[in-house]
Amino acid sequence: MPLERPSAPSQAAAAFNKDLPNFLAGPLFPSGGGIVSAVSLSPQPALPTISDLTGAGATLDHDPQEVFVLGMQDIHDGKDLSAATPAGWRFFAGSAPGKVVIGYASQRPPNGDYRLTALTFGAAPFLVLQQSLALDSLSPLQNNNNRYSLRFLRVPGLNVEAFWLFAGANAPDLFVPSPAGADQLQSQLAGQQWYDSSALLSILQTLTADRIKYPAPYGS
Amino acid sequence: MAIEIRVSRGTDGVTLSILNGTSGGAIGPEPAVVVGPIVIDQSGTDPATGPANGGGGPGTNPPPGPGGGPGINPPPGPGGGGPGINPPPGPGGGGPGTNPPPGPGGSAFGSGLVVIGPIVITGAGGGAAPNFIPSTFPLKHQEMAYWCWVAVTEAVKEYFSPSTKLTQCEVATAVLTATKQIGANTNCCTDSAACNVPATLQDALGVTHNLHCAIRGPLTWEDIKTQLGGTPRKPICVRIEWDDHAGGHFIAIYGYREFTSGIRQVLVADPLFPEGTAAYVLYEDILNFYDQFGYWSDTFLVTP
């Protein structure tokens, strides 16, 4: 069964499209005006332009994923993955290596409207997009009538991120750590391509038991 | 460089201003300059209503900061010591000092004579060495799951001392040994699993002698511009606290953009990013919505 990729709320997509040019290389910043001042201590990765992202007629935003965040304290308190809370949407734009960006649109004060809060660019977004597109070939999805819907899970306190294949009540959810394999920093999540809910939760509980011993001002 | 010293007297006492004699602006980054003592003869004028006990100058006399430190030297273990990371000492200058006690000959206002000094002037940028040329800011991907503090510290050290090439495991060994989080005989380059622990950036930057100060809370937008646009240009190290108060993460801000519309963005280097990746984040959102879950809890200002 193909992986279902939900559409984002229209307001989230609209915010992404409206605000994206202000995060790119310019020179057009439709709602930003001109740049008053800019400093960078280092050559930064190349920022794409709008035309870089829309080459060959591609739509600006694609592959939206709802982002869920699970706090380490919730894991420590014995909660399961259903405690993860929605925190906005991420969108991809562009498709060529070095010319893909990931933008995060969330509902923000003062009025709860969506706005684009951050844009990641450079080498990583293309790799993340490739991993996302490859999810359809995941073995549990083949010859299987279970329906999975794509989300994205973050556990910031543990530096864990994973594609979340949400099955609802029909089957265990599946989680694909991102990045995968040798690039995965948590060794317990580097050995397999995917984990089911109970396996992932068990790993997160073990990691949390260790990590939570280091409160502020520690950082990891 | 010509230095202009202006002395003015108002109802609240004498004010001493030290300015760039050429431009009239603030003093730039120069080697330390000693001026004085300065004697002001007030004979024939009305006595000032200054403090009865007098004192010296109004205290714009930061002494030179400490020179470059001795490098990162893990304490010697029983077997004769660790790998001994010794970047060369800095060429002098240093952080801003504190006001020294009044100069010699300080006298009460109203006696006819006011003696100020000697005055030692260090660079307004915090004592950067005269030949300091910042390199690019080389934040790399953190090599272990809990080594954000290592990656940020390594990048800061290499930014200010480009000839000092430290590996992340060397930084980890030095810091964790100094903080006694690992034993004196543990080498993170050969036993990284034992070293995969969180640490504080205050400790880490302290070991590499790059910590100027730690501040609770975020910087204002103007302070961000001052740090990044000053002389020398300095990255800003940030601790992000996750909203459930369970865990924190260190990142660096190494640029910004400001638009005529008022949009303000900071350029973020996050050690969780793979190499060659960066992010622009709205200033309003890095304060309390970083990665949808974190807020800017602490700031670490750095120094060469």
C-alpha cells in the first residue's frame, strides 16, 4: 500500500510560499523590502534563489510533513509516543542537490497565524528529501494492506529524529531514523532501517534514563 | 593613532572622555596605550562639590587583560600526563579588565589640582591582538550524540586560532578531564563511548580560554549586531533549553540579516547539521521557538 502523504493546512502552505522569498538569496524580497545590513563570519552554504527552486516548472512547496515533538520529560514520566505534540509543518522546496531547502511553518503569536520561522539550506535538505522519497520502498509497506500516513517525529533532548509512519489503530506505527545508518548519532538507532513503536520507545526510554541526569546548564 | 582626552566638569563632577583623536569616535582595537598622569589645575575657579575624600580618575582605566593562556593542558595522570594540547599563547591583549584603584596623587575636588592617571587604554573590542585576523567560522557536525559542546568549542578555538587544529576528541578529553567527568587516564580519541556525555559550554570554553562571559538569557538584536559586526567579529554561542526542561543543546550564531520591513534573521550553525548546512531563523523565534521546542536560555560571549 503506498504511503499516504497528507496535505498541509492551506494557511500553512500559504505562509510558506509567502515568506519563503525573504529567506532566500534575493534580490527580490517581496515582503521583506531590501536588506539593511547583513553579516556572516563565514562563507555560508549557497542560498538558492526562487528560480533555483522552481526550475522545470516545479511547484514551490512540496512533500509537506507534520512535525511532532516528544519531550524527554514525557518519556521519563512513562508516557508513550502518543504524547508527541504537533508543532507545525515542514515543507521542501527544490529538488536538485544543494538547491533544496526545508522551511518550518508554525502557528505563532500574537494571533496564531502560520508563519515561516526557519529555513534550512545547504547540503542536508537534499539528503533528507531523498530519504523521504525512498520511504515508499520500505519493506513493511510492500504486499501489505496496512495504511500508513507520513509524519515527522523529533525528540530534541536526545537528538533523535525519525520519519513516523502512522498506522492508527490498525497496526504498529513504524519509525525510520533520520539520518540513517552510519550518519545516525545514536548507535541504538543505527542498526536497523525501521523500528516499530515499542522498539523505538524502549530505546528512547533507555537513552532518556541516561541523558536526564544532566539538567541545565548541560547541553548535548 | 591620535588620542583625544576631553575633560568636562558638570554639576555632578568631572567627566573624562577618551576618544579617537582622528575621528572623534570610540577607541578602536590598538595595542595598550598608557597616558598620564594628567594634572588639571583648578586654581582660580570655584571649588567643585566633589567627594570630600577625593579619589583618582573616574575610572576609565581597564588594565590589560590576561595574555594568551597556556593552552589546554590536561592535568598529568599517574603515568605522566595526557596528550597535552598546547596551542601557542596568544600574543597579548585580552578581555576588558576592571577599574583599577584611583591613580597616584588623586586629590579632593576643590583643592585646585586634579590628578588623573596613569590611564591605560586597551582596545574597545576586548583586547584583540594587533595581528588577529579571524578565519571563517568552521562549525562541524558533532561526532558523538552528546557532543554539541565539543563541536562549538572546537569551532570557536579554530576561528580565533586558525593554526590550532584540534580534533573533537582532543577537546573532549581536555574538557572532561578538567571537569573530572572522566578519569585522568581516559582518552576520548580511543574511548569515545566513555566520553559521550553532555557538558557545559562555560566549562568547555573556559578550558580553551575562549570564554569572555556567560549571560543568563538571550541577547538583544542590537547586541547581536555588536558582537557579529564588531572588531573582532565574534560568533555568539547559545544554549537552547528544551521546553520540557529536560535537556539542552548548544548552537552558534554566526551571521544575521536585517530587512527594511523589520524582518530580522539570525544565521545559525547547529552542530547537529551535516557539514555544509546552515539555517536562517527569525530572531523572534530563536528566542522561544527554536526547532519548535526550544528557547534561548543562556549566552556565551567569546574572546580570542
